[in-house]
Amino acid sequence: MIVRAVELRLVGVPLVRPFRTSFGEVNRKECVLVRVETDVAEGWGECVADIEPDFSGEFNGGAWILIRDFLAPALFRAGDVAAAQLGDLFSFVRGNPMAKGALLDAVLDAELKSEGRSLASYLGSERDRVPCGVSVGITPSTEELLAQVDGYLAEGYQRIKLKIAPGVDVERVAAVRAAHPDILLSVDANAAYTLADLDIFKALEDFNLLMIEQPLHYEDMLQHAKLQAQLGTDLCLDESIRSPADAAAAIELGACRIVNIKQGRVGGVLEARRVHDVAREAGVPVWCGGMLETGVGRALNLALASLVGFTLPGDTSASARYFTDDLTEPFVMAPDGTMGVPSRPGIGVEPRLDRLAETTLAVERLQP
Ligand code: SMG
Ligand code: MG
């Protein structure tokens, strides 16, 4: 397949409600969409970086320049390419899995479309529906949190994840657990604590949490291993896992007992499948994380989440949880808390032209 052009497009879409984590609050989703034109088909990818380098060191402006100045030129120079070769082709660039993943996923979408094959079937999917959880941001009050949780449970979500940060943790979790003694409940700290906060983690042990996600520094596997050794509750790593090698190290060190896989964080769906394989080999459950993706990224996430090792509900929520009007046809969750995996060729969705026109902030077309 020959890639003839790469189009970068920055889009901005308002969120239905602000999303607050331990590192900040956002009220709109801004991301770089990548469209590749090839000799056989067109493909789409979505970069999961944020406006600022907060969740990771990558950010939208950096991803744009990296693709424009390094990755796309390498792709053009390579001539006839297949998606499976791109990991090697892009290995001259260190790091930057979010930027690489967006371009790689777009090429894979084009390739699979030309073959008439769905991404889920290509990845080796075992099911056509996946169980959905929802990630609830930090709210101004406990009452507001309880109201949001009630709303999501009424919609059918099978697992509730609460964002926590120092000062908004044990009491919030206690209130939600008291109101809902039997639900699958987890927390995500986005790296906001240190080992000096051991008392807080010990206190959280009372609430039968499914897991505590990324409690400590994003680069500190050793500290996570020390914390996990002192807790009955399973730790899950998110930010710390940027590659299959990270997953292997975390598992062997005992830094976590569950892995959150975000295809966009680890360099695209092909790398994500490798992370899945590493965890599965070690008997470690995984689940599909989310980065408030538009329908393009959501389609990729759902295909990934349909692999056999994804045994826990993911942050694969319905479009309506994020946007009044998604960029693609909306992803809808059934009342049983499951969502269908796209089955059309490639990622199975395309952004709507009218929505692209309304949400585009910048476009640049790259050619050899
Ligand atoms: O896509 O539903 C979603 C968001 C899930 O909580 C979520 N993502 O650390 O897991 C995480 C966060 C990262 C995004 S914060 C803008
Ligand atoms: Mg997380």
C-alpha cells in the first residue's frame, strides 16, 4: 500500500460536563485526527494526547509536529508499506507512542478497509459486545458525586470508577460504597500520591475496591511494587505502562495485578494487542482504558476490548457520556451495560463531514 497523503486535523468538541482529575479539569475534548489517503483506501486515527502535557509528556502541538516533520516523511520515503511494519519504521523516533499510534492506526484502518476486514476480526476478537464501565470525575461535592453515580448506574454501567486526589478520596469512596454495597467500584488517582500516603490506601481497603489505579508517580514501578506488597487490594497501572516491555516489568516486579490498556497510550492497537498478550501469558487481567475519545478512537478501543484477555469492564462508555453530538454516529450502550463492537471493515466508523466542519480548529495536508 502506498500512502499518498496524510491529513492532520485538530478538532475541539465540548464535553457534556467538566471532567476533573487529580491533575486538572477539562470541559472540552481537543485532539488531533489523522486521515491517510492511500492507493487502496482512506483510513482514520485519533491521537489521545491532551492540549497540555499533563496525563503524559505528549501533547497535541507536539504530536502534530512529530507526525509532520518525522513520521509522515518516513512513511512517504518507505514507499510500499503495511501497517505491521510501521512499528519498526517509526522506531528511529524514541517515545511518542500517542503520535505514532494515531498514524499507525490510520494506516491499519485503510489497509483493513481495502481487504474488507473488520479491525476486531483482524485482532482476533472473541465477542461482538463488550461490558462497559464509566469513569466519574472529581465533583464539587459528595452529593453531586452520588447523583452522577446514580445516573450512570441507572443507565446500566457495569463498573463505576471514581477519580480521586488527596483530600477527595476516602470519604467520597465511603459515601458511594455505602449507597451501593454491591457494585464493581474502583478508584483512579492519576499518580497523585506517594508512599507516605500509605494510611489512605489502608483506609481504602475497607471498601472492597476492584482496584486502585495508578496511585503513585507515573515513572515509579518500584514504589508501586512496594505499595502492592502492603495491600490486599489490587493495584492497576495506567500511565506507567507505555509498551509491552513496561507491562512485563510491572508484572514481574509485582507493581500491579491488573493492567489498564489504552491503545492510544501504547502506540496503537497492534502494540496494545502485544501488551494484552504479555498480561495474558502471566495470567494478569486487563481492561480497556479511555482518553475521552471521539467516535474514531472509541471504535479502536472497542475492537481492542473484544479480545479474550479483557475480562473486566472498560472505560468504554457511550458517546452520550462525553458529547451531545459525537463526530461519528453515536456509540450507544444497551441497558444491560454492553456495547456492540464495530463490525464494518477497518475501524468501522467515519467522522461525519458536517461535524468535522463544525469542530475543526486547524488542518494541514502533508504530501511527499
Ligand atoms: O474515556 O471515559 C474515558 C475517560 C476515562 O478516566 C479516564 N481516563 O487516567 O484513566 C485515566 C483517564 C485519563 C484521561 S484524563 C483527561
Ligand atoms: Mg487512569
